[in-house]
Amino acid sequence: MTCWYEGPLAAFDTETTGVDVETDRIVSAAVVVQDAPGGQPRVSRWLVNPGVPVPEAATAVHGLTEDHLQRNGRWPSPVMDEIVRELAEQSAAGRPLVVMNAPFDLTLLDRELRRHRASSLDHWFETVPLRVLDPRVLDKHLDRYRKGRRTLTDLCAHYGVELTGAHDAAADALAAMNVVRAVGRRFAARLERLSSAELHTLQAVWHAAQARGLEAWFARSGTEEAVDPAWPLRPELPAAA
């Protein structure tokens, strides 16, 4: 039987106006599908006019200017519907979904769905199982004592994965997928007997433990900073009174 890391995978990534999942917006997104390692990836891309200003700091990261998005981007409502339908279709087809730092991208998508579609990510996965593989969580658990940062660029360097055109949604999604395959091979003895569904459940536990450890590190450093333990999706914030 083919192990999950040698089989079909899909990957999802976004570029955004900033790093606040509650208020920032998606400006581009991509879903990459690959049936086997080394196979030709199939790429779906979206460019979005977010309808809000795009900070220069965000443009400096992904290169998408407010003017370019206004001229070439589509309105968010139909785009968010297309993205979540694509993710649901991939999940229904049995492909695990690779998302680097899943609570960021998936929570952003959820908030955009609520904002523009009066819907939610959970609604689309009530009957279709969402099975996420997060290279950041996997690597941090399986090689927990390795020092250094664990950004996508760092993980690509560590696992020998090519990353061309970083901060392009499609390039980042494909790189994250290749990192997950590399993690699977390197730690095959610990992973090959686990299904992607079992790994999804385990990653939620691992991420929560990692969040607690990071909070403790902040406390020892004299910084009281909360780290959300939820994975792969952060719960909706309660409405302001």
C-alpha cells in the first residue's frame, strides 16, 4: 500500500494584506495538486481585489501592489467560493491537504467566507473529512530539538527542497508539499503506519503542546504573550458587546 507521502496530495497557500487573521485579507491564493512525487503539478490560481488598502509592507513581501490588484483582481465573494469548493473537492477525492502553518491560511479563508459568503470553512467540511498535513507542525514534532527557525524557506533548505519564487502562492504551496514528502521519507519509521486521518488528529495535539511550550519560552524571556493552541483552524472570536 502506498504511504500517504508517496501518494496524491493537494496543497494550499495564500498571500495577504498582513498577518492578522481577523482583519487582513487574501490577495492571492493557489491550490496545487500532484498525484505522485515528481509528477506534473496541476495549479489553480486566484488573484483578488480585496477592497481594502494593501500596505506597502505586504507588497514588499509578495510584490502585489494595490493598483495591480484593483486592475487585475476579482471580487472576493466568488473567489472565496471557488477556493473552498476546490479544497472540498480535493478532500472528497481523498487527497490530504498540505498547508504550511495551517491556522493562518485556513483561518483567513474562514474569515473571508464569513465576511463575503455568510458561510464558514467548517460548513464545507461537515460531510467531507478535512485531513491537513502541516509541515511546520510535523517537523517541529519529529525533530523537536533542532535549533533554528522553521519558516518555509528554512524547511526547504533543511530538507533539500527547491523553492523558486518564494511568496508566490503557487510556488509556496508546491514547496510545502515537497517538504511534507521529504519529512515523510526522513521519518518513515515513525510515520508510514499512520494514515493522513490519524496524522490530522495527532497534529492537533502536537500543535497544542508546541503552543504551550512557546508560551512558556515567552514567559521565561519576560514576555507574556499568548499563543493560540487551536489547529488547523482558530475558533471564531466572540462578537463584541
